[in-house]
Amino acid sequence: MTDVTGSGSDVPPMQVLWPLPASGSRIEPDEPVQQLAELYAYPDSGCWVRANMVATLDGAAAGQDGRTGSINAVGSSADRVVFHLLRGLADVILVGAGTVRAEHYRPPKPYPALAGQRELLEQSPAPVLAVVTRSGDVPDELVPGGDDAPDGRVLVVTAESAGSAVLNRLHDRFGATNVLVAGAERVDLTVAVDALSDMGLDRMLCEGGPSVLGELVAGGELDELCLTWSPVVTSGFEPRILSGLPVNERFDLRHLLHSDGTLIGRWVRS
Ligand SMILES: NC(=O)c1ccc[n+]([C@@H]2O[C@H](COP(=O)([O-])OP(=O)(O)OC[C@H]3O[C@@H](n4cnc5c(N)ncnc54)[C@H](OP(=O)(O)O)[C@@H]3O)[C@@H](O)[C@H]2O)c1
């Protein structure tokens, strides 16, 4: 097995369970990234909002330590491969500040295995990270370092209600052009998606958390859900992958992969 992602993740044996049998029944080990990139290709044009989440068999979106790593320990390498691949395909990663703080986010790294494809599509080497926050509490680890590191640009998406003191501080830390105001009291995710699309960032990947994803779905903005079922049950009181206003949206299965007990699916809004 080879580390194709540059992230320390080997590609484990994976089978395609659905659809059968046109795409073959397994991810070919000699070119897994290309095959997975085709399975997860964004539409050729237009704005497309995909989310990528993981849940336990009993629906928990985090472990009792408040992080996803602890629910994803079993069979996790296939999920890590897909996690990094989806980042490698995206123009922008949209994420809530709660997830950034809980999961200790860093600026996104380039994805070597798709560097050629990104160049052809005129994408930056690494995706942009767009952090949704009202409080402005964005960790220092995401403030640009000022060196020549090819890490992804970091945008902060906030609301007018953040107030001038918070906005001024975000401008000082991230640069005024990297701070978007997209809503009055809270960030309006529809306005945020439009603003990112206007910047040419049409291939969107939402990495949660449940609050941001719930608002995206409630606003009718989510086109696609990629979901990993980790083969564990955990009970407890952790959130599901969406929280917030009730919604009832139908999604159609596009593919289902299996690796070592972990199921990795892709659903597109009907
Ligand atoms: N299972 C998975 O795949 C997955 C994925 C991601 C996260 N998680 C887990 O989910 C948990 C975090 O959940 P969460 O719901 O707190 O995460 P979240 O949605 O990432 O963050 C919530 C925070 O985002 C900001 N926010 C969200 N919507 C906003 C809006 N409309 N306007 C302005 N700010 C907005 C606020 O930040 P401020 O407080 O800064 O104002 C809010 O406190 C963690 O345990 C994490 O590990 C699981």
C-alpha cells in the first residue's frame, strides 16, 4: 500500500458495493486516487456544495471527548483517504468555528496526488479554508504565517453583529480581504455560499459541524452528502451530523464503498 495523499494515510483495500457491477467491485490498488477522484468528481460547471461527515452506527457525530477521531478509530484509514481526497478536489472548505476549535484545524495543505489536475482546473495548490463565526474566536494557528508556505488561504465569514471591535481584530489578524460579512445577526449560509461562488470558489466542501451543516440544509444549499459510517456504537449525548431547524430532504445514493467494516457513501439531493 502506498501513501498517495501525502497525509500519512495508506490506501487500504476498498470495494465498491454500489453501483454494481459497472464500475467494478473494488478500488484498483494501482491507481486508487484517480478512481476515487472520478467517483467524487464535481460537476463540470456551477456552484456545488458537498458535505463530508462521519457518524457511528448509532448516529453520533463525535466521541465523548467531543472529537471525531475517537469515533473513527476502527477502519479509519479508508475514511482518511476519502477525507483528504475530497479536500484535494475542493476549491474551498467551509467549516464552523466550533469544529475548527474542537478539531484543532490548521490551514489546508496541498494534495500532491492531484496537483496536476488542480493546475489544469486553475485551482490553487491547496483549497481555501472558510471559517464561519459570529464571535470571531478563530485560533491563532489559522492566522497566516507570512512565509512562502503553499498552505491554503484562510477566510473568516462572519456577521455584522460581531461588532466593530471583533471585525477590526479579524482584519488585523487575517487581512481585510479575507474577512467576509455575510449576514446581519448571524451568518446567512446562502449569502456566504453566494459570496464564495462569486470569488470563483464553486467546488465547495463543508466539513460541518452539525450547526453549520444544519443551516446549509435548512437553506436548501446542500447538493451532496458524503457520509462515513464507522462500525462502532457509542451511546452518550453527542450531536448527530446535523442540528438546528427540522428539515426533510431526500437524497439519492450515488455510490457506496466498503473497507474493513467501514461504509463510505455519497448521496446527491433528489
Ligand atoms: N462527525 C463529523 O463528521 C463532524 C464534523 C464536524 C464536526 N463534528 C463535531 O461537531 C462538534 C462541533 O459542533 P458544532 O455544531 O459546535 O460545530 P460547528 O457548526 O462547526 O460550529 C458552531 C459554531 O460555528 C459558528 N456558527 C455556526 N453557524 C453560524 C452562523 N449562522 N453565524 C455565525 N456563526 C455561526 C459559531 O461560532 P462562534 O462560536 O465562533 O460564533 C458556532 O458556535 C465537535 O464535537 C466536532 O468534533 C463532527
